[in-house]
Amino acid sequence: MGNLSLRWRIPLETAALVAVIATGTLIFGVVGTILTGFGAALIAFVRAVTLSRQLQRLTEDVVRTTSIDRSVRLDLEGPSEFQRLARAVNRLVDRVGADIIAETAERIRLSSMLNSLREGVMVVGEDGEIESANPASLMMLNTTAESIGSTLATVTSNPKIHEVVAAAIEERPLEQVEIELQGGQTIVAAFASAFPTPDASRMRALLLLTDITEIRRLDTTRREFVSNASHELRTPIAGVKAAVETLERGALDDPESRNMFFQMIREDAERMENLVEEMLELSRIESGEQPLKFHAVRPESLINSATRQFDPIFTDAELDIRVEKDASTPNVIADPERIDHVLTNLLSNAVRWTEPGGTVTIKYWQEEDFVWFSVSDTGAGIQPEHLPHVFERFFKTDPGRSQPGTGLGLAIARHIVEAHSGEISVSSTHGEGSEFVFSLPTAR
């Protein structure tokens, strides 16, 4: 009926009632008029109640659709105007629902991306309130998700972080800053940029935190490695240079002196060669350029292979070697050649630091999914302050600097054992001896 239908429906219904009453009056007189009027009023009342209920139900459905349950759709019942209104509302709800679904999907995607980032991302308002933060940022600042909504000052008192955030909100230029957190255990690179709130009434800071602890550790290790390698090479090079200069000054004509200096040059050259070889081996192990060849191996065969090389050395050094075997120990997964390197290094150290008449003991046993190997001696032992550093590159105790060796043997042993998913440790009592223990996974 178009717009006219909604405007004239009630007047037309009223006119129809008047016509009915007039007809009743002509036919039945006054009594008919009363009865007809009563009937018409009843019909009008029922019609009004019906329309009222339809309108109430339509209103309730609109409220539910827009605020509670968007899955509800309006029924296409009642007058045509109600039907048109219901269709319009349904189309609007469908369009709004599609927009909400798209926005929710985008929000979930963005949240997933932020939560999976290793970099910390935090949004801080002008008043210092933490509006949002991903797990990485919370972990770097050693806090939890409960801190979201609190102020940045309650989470960290580090002045550099507050300075970075303040500079971003005030739109002052500030370079990336390196910050030590958690007592220096974590080093992060902090950078912040400003962006406005949706209504552009205030500024906020987007704080980015990048964990560079491992980068700085590797950088320090590289510098120390270069420094230590240079120091270790300097001594044999100086020896070779001094020997050559002495020979040039006339010692070359003295057969006895000449042979002695040639021997010194040979020993220093061998020392440099060993140092270079061990540095290259350590580099290959750390970088994974030298893959391990794993096999199921009997622990006893690993022990026998290593001790067989030292039989004449133990005899010359007047040392007693003891091997405690356990036939029930299962096979281990290992690269026999690399584990032989570990065992021979430990045995070599034991021989070097044990006086004649001492004892070197090798044993192995199983604990859960690992087989443990032990090499102990009754030698000089290691001072307590040196124990945490024995597996570091180029580390030597003060007495050890007068002994041959590069200081890389135990560092290489540690990397080999860790490449086998095992552990290595040392315990020692100064003056009584040392025990080195490492583990290898069982073949099961």
C-alpha cells in the first residue's frame, strides 16, 4: 500500500466501523445500533491488541538483535509496514554482523602475530597506563598480564625505559637505547614511537623491546676468543722468533746449540699447529659444520678404546688405572670418534695432574634414560674459585699455564657432550683430586 497505507489504515478502519453501525441502525433500530456498536468496538479492541502485541514483539526482537543475540532475525509477520521494517532491520544486522566478524578476525590475527613475536610490544598512554602488552614484553620486564591496566612505574623503575616512553609521547627524537634488566641478566634494545588515540585527543607510545642478550654474549665471546687466541699464539711465535734470531747471531755454527734451537722451533710450531687445529675443531662443532655420526655403542667399547691408548703412558707415569664396569648398562647413542676425544682429553688431564703412585678411576652407570661416565684421579685437584671456569675457552689455572696445552680441550669436550644432548660437570677438592662426569642418552 506504500506510505499511504501506514498513514490511512486506522481512519479507513474507523470509517468501516461507522458504516457497519449505520447499517445496523437501519435494519434493527436502536437496539441493533447498540449491539452493532458493541461488536464493532470489540473488533477494534481485538485488532488494537493484536497490533500492540506485534509491535511489542517487533521492538523486543530489535533490542535482542542489536544488543544481546545477533543471531536472532525479525519475523516477517503482521502488516506490510512491519514486514518492511523487519526486512530492513535484518539487512542492517547482517551487514553489521559481517563487519563485526571481519573486525574480530583481524583482531585475532593481529593478537596472534603480537603474541608470537619474540620482540616485546607495549602500548603506554600519556598517563603512564599500560594499555596493552604482548607476552614477550611482560617476560622481559619480569611481570604478568595482570599488570595491564596499571602504570609503567609499578612494573619497572628503570629510568631509561621511562625516558624512551616520555620522549616518544612528547615527540622528541631519541635513538634506540640498550637497557640492562633483571640485574643485568637480560639486555634489551628499547625504541618507542608515538601514535594518537582513535579520537586524536591524546598521544600514546608504542614501546618496542628486542632481547639482544645472546647477541651481546656472542660479541663478548668473540672478542675474548680473539684476545685469548692472540695471547696463546704470541708465546710460541715469540719463541720461534727468538730462536731464529739466536741462530742468526752465530748459534747456527754450533751443532749442539743449533739442534737445541731447532727442537725449540719444532715444539713451538707444533704448539701453534695444535692450537689452530683445536680452534678450527671448536668452530666446526659450534657451527654444526661437522655433523656427528651417531651409532648405538656399548659403553665398555668406548672405555676400552680410550684406555688402550694410555696403557704405556700410565706405565711410564707410574699410575694405577681402574675401570669399574657394569655389564647390565645399555648401549648409548654416540659418535664414537667424538666421545673418544672427550675421554682421552679427560684421561690426559688426569695423567698430567696426578703424581706417580696415584690412581685414575673410570666408571659408568645408568640413571633413567642416560648413561653416566666418570673419570676421577687422586691428583692436585682444582681450587674452588676455578671450578666454574674450567670449561671456558683458553682457561688455565695459574699452575696450568706452565703446562703444555691450549686451554681448549675441556671447552671442546663440553660442546661435544652437549651435541649428544648430554651434560658434563666437574667436582674437585684441592689437593685430593678431581672427578669429571658426563652423560650420554641410552639407545632405548
